[in-house]
Amino acid sequence: MTDLLLGQVLSFTADPFAEGPSAARIDEALVIEGGRIAAVGAADALRRQYPQARVTDYGRHLVSAGFIDAHVHYPQTAIIASWGKRLIDWLNTYTFPEEMRFADPAYAAEVTARYLDLTLANGTTSVCSYATIHPASVDALMAEARARGQRIWTGKTCMDRNAPDGLRDTAQSAYDDSAALLAKWHGVDRLSYVITPRFSPTSTAEQLEALGALWAAHPDCLMQTHLSEQLDEIEWVKGLYPQARDYLDTYEQFGLLGRGGLYGHAIHLEPREKDRLREVDASLIHCPTSNTFIGSGLFDMGGLKAAGHRVGLATDTGGGSSFSMLRTMAAAYEVGQLKGRALHPAELWWLATQGSARSLLADDRIGNIAPGMEADLVVIDLASTPAIAQASHRAGTIWEAVFPTIMMGDDRAVHAVWIGGARR
Ligand code: GUN
Ligand code: ZN
């Protein structure tokens, strides 16, 4: 089956943080064959070139690469929007009791299906998610994503201290369970395993060392963790690891710093930490709705991008308050304003697609519309509500037309989603 899609087809030829908005282009049509983008270009030319193709005309809708959420906790789906706590209390009050429920594989399967339905409704085609300490919580997401043909990253969250009974593993079992899950799932269809120490406060040095050794044995895997999210957390880390130079050093010492390392939040960074993260080309993941919701702080997008950091965008559901990458772009814009840097809509859209794909070292497969890329697409109605329609109807440029949807759009703006070349 060959599909020809007509619409305002958005792609990026470069990073708009470096090249400006001209890094984005709009074409009239794209062709999908065998689950991949076969061609992008003018409608008439592609109709002539692919006369047998099934044509879907999306009119003035925006056709983009699907959104990629580079840091989420799918097991926190049910506790999203829990009131009144900051990070450590929030973990103890809401998060850990909910994550305990994933000892039941049936519950894990139920939440997995609900979570993937919610992300699909919001136009998110790929996620990199934490699971819980339970291996079955990884199996649940991997199996469901596989059945849906989705490109997914996840891993067993490892914690061997400062977590309640029933939610702790050990250095050895974290290594063994992670290694077994990696062998079972990594590279199966579109699935990837991610080595996942939750964060330094919930791991002993022995556990971080064991997971560093596992990463060294599987350098093609990503590694995800949290870094410098809240000031109280940083003080806690200093007390737990008195010999460390800074928070990042608690990972660096144990082989958990490198390219393919994903560091969630990364708000309150010391100059040394920024320099080392840049030197090793690690990925920083911006979680703006979470950082305001839990009261963590303001990520320095302008400064970090200008310094050449690899940055992705994420909801951090359920510390984050939304499943929507549109809402997440809006929050990134607002945080940027508070930091004195108005992010351009092209930069916001790039972060939610290419930027996240680059942070996951997967930009050769997903996150853009170009020949050879996997056909994960979202089709966006740029006039999905009366308020958005009236705000965008005088737009002179594509970005003036898109920005009201970034700021006010939700799942009603998501007109269609394609995953692996199939309309969902
Ligand atoms: N730090 C350690 N665990 C978590 C988590 O689940 N959510 C957030 N936002 N920060 C964390
Ligand atoms: Zn997180």
C-alpha cells in the first residue's frame, strides 16, 4: 500500500536554534511506502509519480512528525495532578504508593493501555518512559507498544535505598533484572531498553556502580536518570555522597555519564556539571510543566542550547501536569519568557520532534519528515477551537498560524495520527 498525504507538511532541514526559523520548510505532500516516508514535495509531482497511491487530503491541516516525549513515568498516569507537594514529599505521598501497585501485572497492563491511549490522543508517537522496580511493569509497556507498532524506550526503575518496603531491589538484583529485560526486549521490533537508576538518592554507590558496569557492557543502550531538579534534593545528594564534587559526579564516578545518557530536569547545574555534560554530549531533558507544577525551577533553554547542549522536551507525567506535548511546548515558552528568552514556535516544535529524537540518538529514524524516516506522523487542526481559530485566522506566516495552537491547543487539535505508516 502506498499513501499520498496532502496538507501543510512541516519538516526541518536544520536546528532552528542555530539557523533560525528558515530551518523549517513547508511542502504540499508526502508519500508513505512500507512504513517509511518515500518522498516529500509538490502535490502534482507526487500524484504523477505515485498514480496508484491512496490519497488522503488534510487540506490546511499541519502534517508533522509525531511528538516524542523524552521523559515520562507511565506508572504515574493515575496520580497526575496530585495537589500540594514538592519533590521529596510528592514522591513519598503520591508516587511510591502508586508505583507499589505495579507488583500486580494486571494493573500494569491496564495502566499501560490507558497511558498509550492518552498519548495517542495527544499526538505522541514515541516515548521514553520509566517503569517501576517490577520487571513486569517493563514487560507490560513493551508488549503493548509492540502490539501497537510503536517505537518505545523503557527500563526497570532501580532503587535500593530511601524507598519503602516493597519498592526496593538490591545492587545485584537491579543488575540481573535489568540485564534479563535488556536481553528480552532491546532491539525487538521498535523497542529499546533503557538502563534506569531512578536518581542518586534512591541508589547506593554499589547499585550505581553495578548499573554503570551494565551500561559499559551495552553501550548501544540509553541510560536515563534525574539530575538537579530541586535544591532540597541537591542538598540530600551532597549528604549521601559527601565525597562527590557535585550531583553529576555521583553518576560520573560510577560510569553513568556519557553520550546516550539522558538527564531529566537539569535545572540547578554548576559550571563544572554543564561543561562535563557538554563535553560528553549527554542529553538534557526539559520537563517544563513538571518543573513549575512541583516547584522545581526554570530550565535555562537559551543558555544551554547556545552552549551546544543536546536537549529534548518531555512531559514528565505524572510530576508533569499534562499528557500533551502542545501543552508542554506552551510551558516551555512560558519558562523561556521568565528566563528572558522567547522561544520561537519553530524552536518549540523542533524540540517536541527533532530535539527529543536527537536526545534519544534516534533522529536518523524518527522526529522529522524526510525520505527514509519512519512514518510516525501527527496531523494538527490549526483551528480546533473557536478561540484558536479566531487567534490564528489573521496569521500572515505559518508560525503565526501555529502559535495559537501551541499556546492553547490540546487533544482536540490532533486530527489524525499515523504510526509506522498506518493510520491509527
Ligand atoms: N526524581 C526521582 N524520581 C522522580 C519522579 O518520579 N518524578 C520527578 N519529577 N522527579 C523524580
Ligand atoms: Zn522523571
